[in-house]
Amino acid sequence: MRQKLRVAAYAICVRDGQILLARSPAADGTPEWVVPGGGMEHGEDPYDTVRREVEEETGYRIEVAGLLGVNSSRHTFRDRFGRPVDHHSVRFVYEGRVIGGELRNEIGGSTDLAAWQDLDAVPGLLRIRLVDIALRMWRERPVTGRLTDTVEEEAVE
């Protein structure tokens, strides 16, 4: 079975009771809300990744206020040729504060819309699980940087 590791960094930006989110199409094309951020480039520090990705996806420049935690998930799925792939994601979750730029949508990237959403409205949004995990890290601020009950594993689809 092929193994794939993806390391990424994301930012939770909250102000005035709202959270900054981006929208991205799921595998089936359905738009879903995501935390701004994304994959590290080779040789890039996660701190630099999160600042670059947030600016690419939302137009905002952020300062990193702190590391909230690290989330690890592992899924086994089939690639386009039907072969199983063991995919492991390691995701750094930071708290970010907007320090400049202007809200805009990403063009030609992985997201198509950036918006501030009311924190109270998040449960009603179509979103990826990382939104809830990151918000929980932001609220609980686990000393170990890890939420012990969010380990994600899925079988071959």
C-alpha cells in the first residue's frame, strides 16, 4: 500500500464574535467551509506556511499569536486507479490576528470564497471536521497541544 504524508498549517482568526473561513469544493464538488491554511512547501517552516496560506486564501496578512495544537489524522482511500493509499495528515493549528490586507477571494487556488462567519453559525455550516477541531483548540487551549479524542482513522472507501 502506498503511503503519503502531508504536513500543513492552519490559522484560527477570531474577532468580534466571528471566525475567518474559506470555502473549498469537496471531492464531489460540494462547497464546504475550511480553516484558512494549507500544505507546507519543501523546506518551509510551518510558521511561514500559515502566514503565506492565509494571505493567499483570504487576502489578509496575519501575525501568529501562538500555536494552539497539532492534529493528526489518517485515512485509507483508493486512488484514481483503485489502489489503496494510506494518507497521514499532520496539521499545525495556530491562532492568528489580522494585521493588514483586505478580504478577497482566492483566484486559481484551492478555495473560491473567503468570509467572516458568526461563531454561533458555525454548527449550521457545511464544513470539514478540522473547523471544529481547530475551534475547540482555540477555546480549550490544551496544554499538550493535542485533543485526545479527535484521532481520525477511516477504512478504505
